[in-house]
Amino acid sequence: MHTEYILVERSPKVEEYQRLREAVGWESVDVEATEIGLRNALFSVCAIYKDKVIGCGRVVGDGGIYFYIQDIIVLPEFQGRGLGRCIMDAVMGHLSSHAPPNAFIGLMAAKGVSKFYEKYGFVERPPGRPGMFRIWGK
């Protein structure tokens, strides 16, 4: 990652999160629901450039059996610079410290980006079952 960008372990603010979602074409989410969701994440990380959040990633779940990687987002103008990989590396670092053996790690990959997650050991679920997964420690 370029030295101009920093990763900070923190949740994005509601406005930051909504701006990121809008920039990548994701539907908006109710403000109150967003506040609850961001507050209840198990882990959050933000990529920052010149004091502006330009990407984020989160882990949600029950903290024991199930973990879901959520919201790996990078503003379009910053994509292709390794920021998604740095965010994902931070997420995987958190999981390596907190997910017990045989925990289920799931995610929903946007269309066309499955190969990115395959590099981290994730595989697509069988036909008719959306998303990708891996069993921790395997």
C-alpha cells in the first residue's frame, strides 16, 4: 500500500459508510439501521487518505461459530492500488486472532470479484447457495 494511505482499526461513521456504498452503486441503508450495524461489528477497518475514508471492511457474526466478511469497499477512484488487498489482509489478521478452529467464515462477493477472495482460501458455495466460504484452519 502506498505510504499516503493508512489503515485504522475503527468503524466508519454513518456518513462515511453511506458515501462509500453510494460510490460503488450499492443501495442506501436506513440511518438508524446503519448506526446499529456499524456499532455491532466484531471488527472494522478504514483506509484513509488525507483524512478522508476511502475504503473499509468489516467482520460481523456471533464471534464464535460464524463470522461474515462484510463491506469490503474502496472508492472507485482508488481501486486498483492494492487497498482492497490491504483491507482484506487486516480482516484476515483479525480472523486469525479471533476465529476458533472450524469456524465458518462467509462472505457475499460482488459479481466478478470471486477470484479476489479465492486468493484468501474462499470457495464458491454449491449452485443454488449464494456466497463464498471457508472453514477456518482448513
